[in-house]
Amino acid sequence: MEYLLLDSRIIESTENARLVPGTAVKDPANPLFVADKSWEPRFDNMYPNVLWDEEQEIYKCWYCPFIVDERTSRTAPGKRNPEATDYMAARPNKRDEAILYATSRDGIRWEKPELGIVEFNGSRKNNIVVRGPSGAGVYRDPRDPDPARRYKAFYAAQVGYLQLVRFSPDGLHWGPEIPCPEIAIQSDCHANMIWSEERQSYLGIVRHYDRVPVVGNRKIARTESRDGVKWTKSTLALAGTPQKQAHDMVIFEDGGVYLGLLGVMNFPSMKSRHGVRQHIELAWSPDSVTWYRVAEGTPLLGHTPKEERKYGTMPYDWGALFPSAPVFRGDRIEIYYGASDWYFFDWRKSGLARATLRKDGWAGYEPIDGSEPMTVRTKAVPWVGGDLRVCVDLAEGGSLKVMILDGKRKALGKGALRGKAGHLTDAPFVWEQGFDPGIIRGQKVYLAFETVAAKFYSFSFGPAQ
């Protein structure tokens, strides 16, 4: 049994503690691949969907660029910059979207295979999987008994933005589109779905939109389906403000909660779409219906900084970031994301990038005053057996102690963390005075953790995960 400390349902009280996002480490190889094919005139948001196929031992990525973008192709290369041409005003402006496919053995070096599926400009030598979907979420569903439905794509039509779904046995060859008008929304963001064992249904993420003058207001919405075909009418899940909009969110489960990687779209002014950037924050939900922000306004994955703002010289993800659902590999969490080097509504170069988190490293408690101890007390939790283990970042000279209390708040045992400074994963405790935690197996207990110079993410019962 594992508990993420970001789950406020298990926290009774804290002292000298604040919950902050984890530390995402960007890969020095970023960007991993960029738009370098004739059918990739503009990656734009990419909306990547990356997974690790354990059977084939390969990373797979479905991404959603514009394969036709006349604003780019019909503008002379020397005028494809903000000084010469307003991108949004460029004409002609015909566009066409598609799902493209790439693979990698190591997550760093990527290949765009010649699939021979879709014809583009007289040739099938490309990595286009299907033409037409807008902002597609691709989900591998191992539990579906029908192998023809192993992969599911959830997306919007390019014209009218009607929500659609389609299925595939291999993620490459797709069946017919199935309209989902009952969702009752025109949504052009990164739609995505997961299966919830708890709810015995598919959970879908789409978007609502308020017609606020000039800037609009994008908000996250949810829908649900028993069979992946017939969906409920979408309802609001999470909203920001017109200047800090909830643009897109991919969802997944970890540590007994639903988590969302939220794209937050920042408008400097309500009077213009100039200067808009986007970073990634964290949200969580106990039930997929009610969502909470984690340290709202603080990025889990932010922009690579640069002091001088000059077009064509900015870091690969200085402008806008768009997340994939994470890949879990051992003690490491990999977050792939679409990364752009300039403003949202402008000429920007984009590519796939990657950042990593430690196990359970979504968010943790750290001391407000680093010179004082931090205390985190839990509500009653069942001691299901085995060792008490924690995931924590421990600085030199740092410590973590725990006191176990019964229902009357009587101390049952005390322990101190066993382990040296560093990123400790599923680290056990050394118990004082010969305390044997086996005697409280099955009981509900309260845990009082006290730390010094530490960032504390999670605790669990049992053997190392």
C-alpha cells in the first residue's frame, strides 16, 4: 500500500511544511527529434503520446503536427519570423493535421519509419498513420478482450471539432471513425483517455471554451464511458482564469490517485494574443471528478530560461510545453513533452523533449524554514504488514524520524530512517528498543514524521517496490 503525500486526504496536519512540485531533470539530448520532413511544416503543439512497449522493448510515440500549413509553406523562408510576418495573419492559411509515428530503443534516438500507409504528395514513404485527427490521444488498452481495440484514439474532427474515437490492433492501422456527439463539446485540445479499474469505465479529457473577447478562456472537461464508444455529456473538471488558462491536461493513475499534467497558458494581456507562453503544472484527484492544483502557479516542468529575448536564439522549450502521459520505468518517471522555442501564436520551432523524475517525485513536502525541523502527521492508515518505507530526498546532515501512534494517540514505536544522504527510494527504518512492527499488522495507526533537511514524497508498507 503506497501513499503519495500530495494526497490531502491522508494528511492530518503539518508544521513548517509546504507542498511543492518535484524536481524534473531535463535531458541534455533535448530536443530528441524535430520537424525535418516535407510533411512536417509545423509541429505546433505536437500533443505527443509516448509509451514503452514491454513486449517489443521499444518506445512508441504518436504525435499530431500539421502536415499542411500554408502559413509556413507559402511564406518565403526569409520572412518566416515575427519581424517580417505576423504568423496568425499570414495568408493563405489552409491547414491539415495527422497522427504521425516514431520509435526508439532508448528514448533518446528516434526513428520515423516509412510506414507505407498514407499517401502524401504522391508518396507513401512517410511516417503518417492517419490523416485528419486533431489533437489525438492514443491509448494502449491491454485489458480490452477485443484485440482489434487494443489501441484507442480519442480526438476531434478538424472541421467543427466534433469528438471522435477509433480503434486499432497495432496502433498503425485504424478502423473507421466513430462520432461521439453526446459529449456535446467542440474541443480542439489534446483529448485523451484511460481505463479506470476503480470506476469500471473509461475516463476522457476534453476541453470547454468560453468566448472571452480576444483571448478566450480554455478549461478542462471530463467525460466517461463504459465501452469507449458511448460517452457522457462532458462536465467541467478544472479551470484557471482568462490570463492563466487551463489549456490541456493528460491524465493517469499513480499512488492510488489520479494525476494530471496540466498545460497552463499564460496571457500577458487581455487585449492581445501576443507574448503567450505555456508551462506544465500538476493536478490531482481522488475520484477523477474533483481536481485540485498542486502549488498552483508553480511549474512542475517550466521553461529553460534565457535573459535576452531574441527570435531564433531561444532555448528549445522557452516558449510552450505540451505533455505526454508519463512512462514509468523502474525507479524513474519519464515525461516526454512537445517543446517550442517561441511564443504560442507565432513562428515557433518545436520538437520532442524529455524530463525525468525520481520515483513518486510528483510533489513533496519541504521545510518553509530550512533551519528548523518539519513535521508531517497523517490521519489513521491501516498498517497492512511488512516494513514502513519512504521516498525522500535527504541532504547531507538530514534525517527523518517517525513515531507510530494508536487510536488514542499513544506511542507504539519510534524509528529513524536507514540510509545515507541522497535520493532514497523505499528506504526502511531502524526501530528503537526492539520494536517489532509485526505486532500492529492490520491495525489503524497514525504516523508522525519529523524531518530535517529533507524533501518528503511518499510512504508505503511492505517490501521495496
